[in-house]
Amino acid sequence: MNPVKFNSNPEALIKEEIRPLDFSQLLVLTDQNTFRDCYPLIENSLPEHFVFTILPGEEFKTLETCAGIWKKMTELALDRKALVLNLGGGVLGDMGGFCASIFKRGIQFINMPTTLLSQVDASVGGKLGVDFQGLKNHLGVFNEPRCVLITTQFLQTLPEQELRSGFAEVIKHGLIRDKTYFDSLNFENWAQNDWNLLTFQSVEIKKQVVQEDPKELGLRKILNFGHTLGHALETFYLNGPHHLLHGEAIAAGMICEAWLSVEKTGLSKQELTEITEKLIQVYGKIKIDSSDWEAILELCLQDKKNEGRTMLFSLLKGIGSCSFNIPVNREEMKQALTYYSTI
């Protein structure tokens, strides 16, 4: 696994980690938000470079956007010694890394994540990809960036809702791997958490898991706790009036899958209540119409952990401990949605 570098000063990261590198050309990939809010913080410290800006948001994480990136790379005549700097959140990092990995059979890239979600989650593990026909991350590859540069200064540019979305992945890391970490989190005044500390600790937790299972053949699946139903909810509401951010959908997914954990893997009812109350405290509750349940469950069939039509979940044995490859049927999933709807 390639290194993750932390520094509260983004310009120092550029000077220490990018300027000494040997590359022929540098392309900085941004979206409209990061070009406006984050690029000015590093522009003057970057060596000579090109900038290409794409539209922000999950709805543009598509092959059509990739085609635009590849077209720009081709127009710039990037060669195989070129370097791509992905300056953005999880969507841009996933897609920029995917484009760099495919272009001329692969050129180097560095990720500089700008959201809490991308710093604690997408920054580690080398998962790259795009959505396809409405299915999240349906096309992709495993490929590590040369390095990942993390600065929490970028978090000051985020709307509160985006920061809160990223906090869901921090919570998940505690639930699946470290009860002490989970217990240390501030749910009542969540925005007052020490993001420097939590970003570092969450990255360490994810690195430990990924190092043991880089290609998600076993243990790494625990990182998907809350994501089977959570991704289905995120996908279902992506283009509708009730659009959910990733963390908002995953928070609902974690409550549903914590209920399944009581039924299937030994999570105590007391722990279920604690998880539910703390997540509701931060994220509130989304309204999921029972008339939509079948369509949402159908999306779960596309989950990459599944084997055939058997839906496999990662579920908690207790706070801080998670199991994987647990079969769950549609009726049990409906019961989990019923629990969420009645809390």
C-alpha cells in the first residue's frame, strides 16, 4: 500500500510530495467546487501544470464524464510519464484514478481528498470506478495511487451537510473494528469532533483491514457494513426529489443492518438501541415509503458481495467486531426496513 501523508498545510504537502517527483506533465483534475474552494490553496505551490474541471456530484460519475477526461488527456498529449493529481472528494478520486489507470494502460496518479468522506474512506484501498446504468461503482479496478495527501484545512470549505455525511464512515470504522474509538466519538455535538485526530485514526483502521485483504476476498468486506441497504437507498433516491448524500444513506443502512445483526450474528438489543439512538441523533430519520421497498431490495441484488442471487451482508457481532458473508433473505431485509420505519 502506498503512503498516506498528513499535514495541516496543503502547500507543504505539495512542496514535499509532488515537486521532487520525476514526471513529464502534471494534470490537476478538479470539479467546479474544488476548483473554486481548494485549488487556490495549492495553486502557487504546484509546478507547471494543466487543470481540467468537471461537474460535481455522484450523478456525473459516469463513463460519459470519463470520456471527457480521456479526451482532455489526449488533447494534452499526456505520455506514460505524466502525473494526474485528483483534487476532490470520493467521486472525483474514484473517477480520476480510474481514468489514469486506463489511459495508455496506466499513468501515475496522486489523490488529494478534499472531503471528510474521501479522506477517511475513499483515500485508502485503491478502489476506483464509476457508476453504470444507475448502479453504484459497477465498473472499476483496484489500483493504488502513488500516494495520498491529506490536509484537514480543506474541511473548512465544506458545507455542514457534507461534513456530516463523512462522519458516517468514521462511525462505521468504530462499529466494525474498535469499540473504544466508537465510544470516544461526540454524537451530541458531532461538529465539535477533533477531525485531525479522527481522520488519522480512521485511516489507520482502514489501512489495517485493507493490508490484510487488499482485493476484498474476505475480511475487507467488513468495511461494507451498512452499505448493502445503504447503497441501495443512495442509488434509489439519486435522481429523485429526496436525494441522499452517501453518509445519510449509509447511516440509515447501518441502523437496518444493526437490526439484522441482532437477528443473525449476536449483536445485543442494548447495543442496537445505542447504535440507533446515536445515529438518529446525528442524521435524523429519512422517510422510506413501503411502496418503494421492493425496488430498493431489487437494487441489493447488484451488490458486489453477493454470490449468485444470495445476498451476503457484513453484520456486527458486537460494537467493535464484524463478521462477513452472512446470507440475508428478502423477508429479513423487509423486517429491517420495518424496524427503521417504526423507530
